[in-house]
Amino acid sequence: MMNDTLSRRDILRRAGALAMSAIALPVWMPRVVFAAKNAPASSNDMLVCVFLRGAADGLNLVVPHGDKDYYAARPTLAIAPPKAGDANAAIDLDGFFGLHPRLAPLNDIYRAGALAIVHAVGSPDPTHSHFDAMDFMERGTPGEKSIPTGWIGRHLQQMATSNASPFRVVGMGTILQQSLRGPIPATALQSLADVRLQTDARKAPQVQTALAALYDGSGFIEANGKQTLQAINDLAKLPSNYAPSNSAQYPDTMFGKSLMAVAQLIKADLGLEIACVDLGGWDMHVQEEGQLTRLADEFASGLAAFYADLQDRMKRITLVAMTEFGRRAQENSNRGTDHGHGGVMFVMGGNVNGGKVYGDWPTLSKDKLYGPGDLDNTTDFRDVLGEIAQKRLGNSNLAAVFPKYNTFKFRGLARDNA
């Protein structure tokens, strides 16, 4: 017969399981979840940062159909110019640029003025290494690895706040994004369901009572233990079957589920300020067409669902999507594209000056290409992030967020925070 009495060893074992399975924290933090109820409201935007890992092909996502050299460079991979009734043609944006047809869900957001696109944008560092390029972009320090913190981590360090919520800074995934590294604690979550007691449901009340007794004290560990239990209680109050608003339908993928979890945290008013979400798989050296079609659909449907779901809150949300670099202008012999330089960024939100493709187009003429044949950069990615940080996140100390960079050129893609 099973013994239902919980020994101290059982309590400690389950406390350890609770701490280690719930959440991933920096190695120097106690392995517990902590929470603050009624986190203070902020007049600044919440930031959602989406990283398209693998170097997304900006030339086929946002098609320069007005540049004849685009079609010369890509005889088989080029997206057809806009044509009424052609579902495989680019969706015209401004007479020169067009969206990949599978980005169609973003067209209405663009037309509503809530989506801005920046083309020929990226890091000035010439590397074609995925690892280095992502690292430089997340640190916000192109060519510089001596600074261990990420640009978001440094931004948070500058912001005076009484927000002690464990959900203030969340990175969706198994590993915390480099951009979040810094002195402000950040949480890596795979899903909201991960934050729960790891025990038989019938014994959960008994385990919780025992854990409360175990952490009945005023020390550091005890305080964090209490906060762990409070976090579980807070999340337990959220609907187990989340129903997005406005009939929003997130893609049934890790990316879609991550965006939906972020939306649920926002609606729960648990103090979320920053969230990072990844979408990988963009390195397409071979047979790009099918892969890009699938990922473009996932990306667009995810953003469109997030926008619809949080429609009444978008005035205080800014989402930015970026990639480490773009792809080579010329397609290769495997119907794919190789590592390039200039790429594309997307900025979505209620206070975005959208409905426009920003940047100075350098053209794809061979004498204007960068290095071995890449789209050149005419906008530094820090100009885009810096404008968002200053205008929407309320951070005027950009020198601390992006050290050694003092030539910001804002494009006017965001409104000042009022």
C-alpha cells in the first residue's frame, strides 16, 4: 500500500524539482521562480523582439520588384512582380517593394499604418558567420565581444523601476537570448505550463502546504521559495485553455505557441516589459523556395494573430523582428542563396509610423553590391533599435545601451512616447 505521508526528503526533492523544472535562470541566480503581484504599470511600451535565426532572405520577403537587377540575379528564385489575380506574385506595397505572397497576413497591418519595414538594414560588421553576426547583433556591439551584456540587458539596467515581477523580462525558449544578458534577472520559459508543481494532482495541496512550511522564514532562499509558490498560484489562475481575442489563430508551432504565451502574459498584467521569441531555420543554401514559403507563412500568421489578439493593447506594444544578415543577391546553383549582408527588419505596433518601407535603396546593380555580391546596408540596425528604445521604451541614454556608437540616424518610424 502506498504511503501518502510526505517525508522531509520528499519535500526537499519536490522543492528541487519545482525549482529546476519551472524556469531557466542565469547560473548565478537561485533556481527558483519569483513573482510580484500587482506589478506597477508603466507608460512605456512593452517590447517583443523576434529574431529570425539563420539569415532570412530579405530580398524575397520584401521584394524590390522595381529593381530590374533583382530579376537578373534570380532567374528561378525571384518572386514575380505584382499582378492582379496571381496568388504567387508579390503584394505591392508602394510601387517598388512588395511582400512575399505568404506574408499576405501582414498587408492589412501595413495598410493600417501599424507595420513599418526597413530594408537594406543590418550590422556594419562584414562577417558571414551566423554565430558571430547573431552575437554582435544581440550584444548591440558589431565587431566587439569584450562586452558580455546584451543590448536589452543594458537598456533594462538604465531604467529605474519598482517592477520586481519575475515576468518582467522573458525569453521564450530553452536558452536565454544573448540580448537579455545583464544584471537584471531574466527568465527563460518554454511554456507557461512549465511553471507548476511537479507532483500528482491529488497530492498538490499537501505538497504546497509542506513547501510553504519549508520556506517559512525571512532569509534569501525562503523569500524566493515563497515567491515561487506565489508565481505558481498566479499562473494557476490563468485559463488552462487560452482563447485568443478577435478570433486570432496562432500557428500550431513553437513560434506560434511562444507568441501566444507572450500575449497571455501581457493580458494577465503580471508586469511583462520585454519578451524575446525566436524563429529559426532561415539558412537556405539549397531549394529555398519551399522552405521560405513555409517559414514566411509561419512568421506572418504568427504576427497577424498576435496583432489581432492584442488589438486593444497595441498602443503600448512594439514588436521588432530582425535577422543576423541577409542573403546573397545572386541565387546559387542549388536554387538557394548564400550568406549575404544587408537584410530587412519589421516593426509593428500601435505607435509605429507604418505603411512605409524605410531606408535608402542602394540598388542591386553589380557596381553597388557589397563584398562578394551582397545587398549593401544603408541603415545600421542600431538606428532602428535605438529609435525604439528612446521613443517607445523611454530610454534616452543610448550611449549606455549601444556603447561606442554615437552616429544614430533615426528614420522616423516610431512616434514619441506621450
